[in-house]
Amino acid sequence: MTEDELERVRMELAGLGRAWVPSDVAEALRAVGLVVSDAMVLSTIEGLRRGSVGAGRLEPLLRMPGVTDVLVNGPGQVVIDRGRGLEITDVSFGSDDEVRRLASRLAASVGRRLDDACPFVDARLADGTRVHAILGTLADPGTCLSLRVPARRSFSLDDWVSNGSIPVGMADVLRALVDSRAAFLVSGGTGSGKTTLLAGLLGLVPHDQRLLIVEDSRELAPDHPHCVRLEGRAANSEGAGAITMTDLVRQALRMRPDRLVLGEVRGAELCDLLRALNTGHEGGCGTVHANSVTDVPARLEALAALGGMDRHACHAQVASALRVVVQVSRLADGRRTVSQVGVVHREDAGEVRISLGLTCPDGRRLLAGEAWEQLAAVVGVPPASVGGA
């Protein structure tokens, strides 16, 4: 059955004004001029169900073990990522209208709007899947969907070691970093594993400490007994009701946090985080997009400007608030690794610089950087614990 024929059956059933049953499907098939058989009725019911529940024909891909992303590039191409790079699947759609209907239904399921007046949407579904959609009026080769699948299980730091992503020595430094209660950021590109690593590190926080996690879209789920997760909210179709990250950071500070965590620092909320870390809230952390640890100051400077903080104030606040930056990278073979750990310095001119304390270019070899001794002092490990220091 073609998608057009299925849509005609769907319209026939919609005219009933009530929930349909299999006999109604048979009558609708006859009404549109199709041959009725048990097999045809069953396949039509499956097609109707697939088009009205969940992610439709993408649902089997979302359930595949190891899938982190499902990407629809117009009706003719569906791609998945299972940690080994992008893989083209044999799934496709009959038309751009079919992709658009799916995208609109997913958006509507969480109270969001997707139409010609509002041609893109970014939302989180009820099961935690993040969905971004942009209509074919703006995108070539047509309506595009990007689905980010939530981790089905938490990855501890030991898991990172056992699967060969980071060496034991790097894990020891990261454990010491959490124990030291030094404020830190996890930086990296999209899909590099920032959130996964941060969740694993938060699982190491002593269980008598209270975590307050603030996120724009809920992703962090650390294995920790005292964890409160706050999530922002976009404005409704009338432009009202938005709850910003800045709002939530301010609320979190009133909730007696032992550690304040920003799932992703992406805007003016950076200013509130820096102020919080400079008023006695130790061990705060978060993630930020950056190409390397040395690029983080420029990134923070740009974000602080969104909150009205000038360059000089930003560098002063960062120098006082942050101690360490951990860079997560994705290697050519698909593995995610901690490639750099840097130490925050304030130079004589007042600007912040991040020096390399430790590097791990291939996920196996640890190399001491120029600031290794300073990093060792911050986290409290013996400088001789890394060869070549």
C-alpha cells in the first residue's frame, strides 16, 4: 500500500467521529477502491498505528542497541549513529509530506508547534528523546529530523576505562578532581560524550552531598541518591510561559546545593554560574562547546557577553571561579576519550589562559603537559604519577 492510499484510508476513518475497529478499516479500504483481505486489513492497521504512535517507521531504529542519533535528511535518507560514525539505513519515507506529518506529530505530542509560521522546533519527548525538526521550506533535501536518543544506562568512569576509552591514569586524575571539589567544565564538540562523562563523574560525588542539576533539556541522569534536576521551558505559541536557564540557576541556589551543575552552558546563565561559584559553592561544574581547552576562554567570553558581562569582568570571574577544564573528543575510530585536561591561569594582564596539564591523544597514552605539576597540585595527586612529568 502506498502512503497516498494509506492517507486516503486515514481520512475515511477520521470521518467516523469515533475510535475505529478492524471492520471499519475494511470498509474504508472498500470505500477507496482497494481489495480487502485479512492480510491487507492487518497491514493497513499496522501502517495506521505506525503513523500515529511514537516515531513511526523510525521507532525500530530508536530501539536498536547502541544508537545515539537518528537523522532524517528529507524523505530519501535516514542515518543512524551507533558510536562508529554515521551509517545510512534502508529506511525511507514516501514523500516529504510524510516526514512533515511525523515531525508535526512529534512536536504536537509535547505541546509544540511546527508549521509554516513556525518552521523549526527543538523539544524533548516524554521518553527523554530530544527532537529537532526543520521543514523543507527551509531545508534541502526536505524536512529534516534529528533525534538524540537518551542513554539507556549510565556509564561510570570504570566503564570508560573498561571499554578502552580512557587509560587508568586519566581515570585516577578525574576521580581526584571530583574529590578535590575544584570547579570544572567539560568541553567538547556535539556528540563527543560531554554529558555522558559528566554524568559518570557526578556518580563519584560522595552520597552525603546534594546535587542541583540545571538543564535546558534534561539529559544528565547520574547514579546518585541526592540529585534534583531542574529543566527549562520554552515559551508557548503565544510567546508566554518561558522558564530560562538563568531563572533555574537562581532557584537552584536557594535549594541548598552542595554542588551546582549546569548540564550545558550556552548563554547568559554562565554569568549566574560564575557568580555562584565565586560565593562559596565549591565543586560546581557543567559542559560547554569548545574545540579544545585553550579555546574555552574565548567561548566563555562570548557567552558572558550575552548576559551583559564585559570582557574584563568575565576573565576576572572565570579566573576566580574555575580551576580545571576537561576536553572530550571523538577519535577517528568512533571512540570517545578525554583528550586534554587543562588548568585555568590568570595572567598579569588579567586575562585567563588555560594551560595543558595532561593530554591523551589516542585514548591510551598519557602525556604530561606544561602545567602538569599545577594540575597535580589542584586535584591532589603525586606529580610523579604520570610518566614524563
